[in-house]
Amino acid sequence: MLFLFGIGINLFLILLLFSKQNKILADKFLLAWLIIICCHLILFVAATTGAINNFADIYVLAPLFPLLHGPMLYLYTASMTNMLPIHKIKWVLHFLPFIIVLLIVSPFLILPMQEKVAIVSSGGRGYELQITINNYATLISGIVYVIWLLFLLRKHKKNISNHFSNDEKIKLNWLRYLIYGVGIIWILVIAQAVNRVSYDDYIFGTVVGIVTIIGYFGIKQGRIYNNTNVQLLNSDFEISFKDEGLINKNDDTPNYLKIDEQTTILDVEKEEDLLIKKKYAKSGLTEAAAQNLYGKLKELMQQEKFYTEPELTLTKLAEKLNIHPNYLSQVINEREGKSFYDYINTLRVEEFKRLLLIPGNSKFTMMSLALDCGFNSKSSFNKNFKKVTGQSPSEYLSVKAQD
């Protein structure tokens, strides 16, 4: 009954995603993965009927499906975190293990039905090598993809701190828990192989739980990154930088560190990692330009309080200053010693502390003032306030009251 329930939820989610308007690439990967999960569940339920005479092929095909789950979850996670390889051929390479194992077991599929039934009834006699290859491929695939996906999410956490000022809706913690769930499945698979005991009910029960998580969080997860082009050196501000000699005209920056006119946000993510590793060596931004930009940044923050915009991003701020996001990130990192996220939220905390000193604001709640400062949730406000001051907001107010 549980598995039939899982199939029903899966079909419902497939219908929702299929009918969703303006699907992003992540939605398409999720739709494909849900179809694969649904087929896998159906094959499992069919195999448990014991009707070997009618479903002999299922006993060979069903064990191949785990080789698809890791690649599909990777493609979904990579597309959500903007770390998907540009060349689509690299997407296909993830499915090579499945294709290779399918080719290895394909001779079984063309056998007469009676021979298939006899082989399945004997536990795969004559196909021991193929079964062993599939088992090892499945275990290796599971372990590698779980570790890889957790690495991607860790890198995503670093990326959002360099590009976003609020991370409540983009941390993808739900996806981390989903990956943990996939990890539990692989632990059960390994235990099943070692102990030679069937844990299929627990494994597919966990699959049903994963499908439920996807249904609740995955479908409503919106776009995180906007891949619109960011033009470089196309503004009066940056042209004046170049004319004044503030940006090196004939630098010997290596090609892999240079930023061209068609740079996208995706490229910025990758290039920024290289720039940070090289401590922005030969970035093309001179010391005078960096100081000039830093002065304009401080002026903007002091006069217009741009940090009070809840959905402020590095790209929006860079557009306001007419500078490429890479250069702005470099200046913030070098001059403030902080990520963009920490820099903006530190300013918000300081603004909150300033508002507290105004007598007329005593009639407002702390959260009301926090929202005015740019925070978009209580948890974000509390977390960043304690990170900056070492105290919770209530503790800070208590100390201030005593003073």
C-alpha cells in the first residue's frame, strides 16, 4: 500500500510539473527524475508480485535504475546552484555507467522467455559476473554522488555569501536533507550487499519519503540565479576609469583570469573562485581604481542606505555603481575583509543599533525596525545580529537598558 501511495504521489507531482508554466531547467531535470523514480517504483511493485513468467525482464532492468538516480539528482542540484557544466556532452557522460551496464546485461533480454525464467529462478546463474559488475557500479555511483552533491551544496553556500544579502529562500537546506535521505538509501544498499539480507521494503519506503520531500519543496523552489548578461566596461563610470588609467590597459593578466564583454553570472561564479585563490592578482583593477570604487561604495551606503533593500544582490549593487560584479566583490573582500553577505548584514545591524537610539522609535517593535533595516525574517535578523555583536537582540537591549 505504501508503494502504491508513493506511485500515486509521484504521478501527481509529474502532472503538476508538466503543467507548470515557464519551467526553468531545474524543473525539467526534476520532471525527468520523477518519471524515472515512478518507473522504478512500478518495476519494484511488479517484481514483488512474483509473477516471473510475465515479468522476467524486470529482475534485470530494475537493478539498473539506481545508476540513474545519482546523475539525475546531480543535474538537478547543479542547475539549481548554477554549477551545471556549460557543455551538454558533460551531462551525458554521467549516464555512461548505466549505458555500459545495460549493454553488458543486454544478452539476457533477447533470450527466450523460458530461459529467462530459469535464470531468474536460479538466482542469476550464468550471469554472476554481470550481477557483480552492476552491484559494484551501483555502490560506487551512490557513494560518489552523495559526496559530490554535498560538496556542491557547500560551494553553493559560499557562492550565495558572495552574491546575496539574504539567504533564507536560497540556502537549499531541504535539498541537503534530501541528499542525506539518498545517503541513507545507499547505506541500506551496502548493508544489504554485506549481510545478504533484503532491505528492499525500507529502501523503497525511503524513496517514497524522498518523493514527498520533492513534492513539498522542489516544485515551489523558485529560481535562485539570474543568468542575464552583465556587460563589462560599457558604462561612463568604467570608461572613465580606463581613460584615467585606473584600470590597466595593457596588463599581462592570464586569459583564464580575464573577464570579457559577454561574461555571464555563471562565468562570474567560476572566475570569482579563481580570483579569490589568486588573491585578485592581476585582476586589471588598479589600487587607485579599487580605492575610488570603495569610496563610491561607502558614499552610496551612507547617503542612500542601499543595504536596506531586502533583496539586494551583488549584481544589483554593481549595476548601481556601474562596475562589474567581480571588481565590486574584490573591493569588498579586500577593503572590508568580509563576504558581500556579511558586509551588507553588518551595515543592517549597525543601522538597527542607530535606530534604537532614536527616542521616537521606542513605540516600534524590534522586528519592525529590523525590517526597515533590510532584514526579511526574524531568524535572519537574530542570526546576523548575534554574529556581529556577539549578543542576541534581547540581550543587547537588556545591556543598553542597564546603561
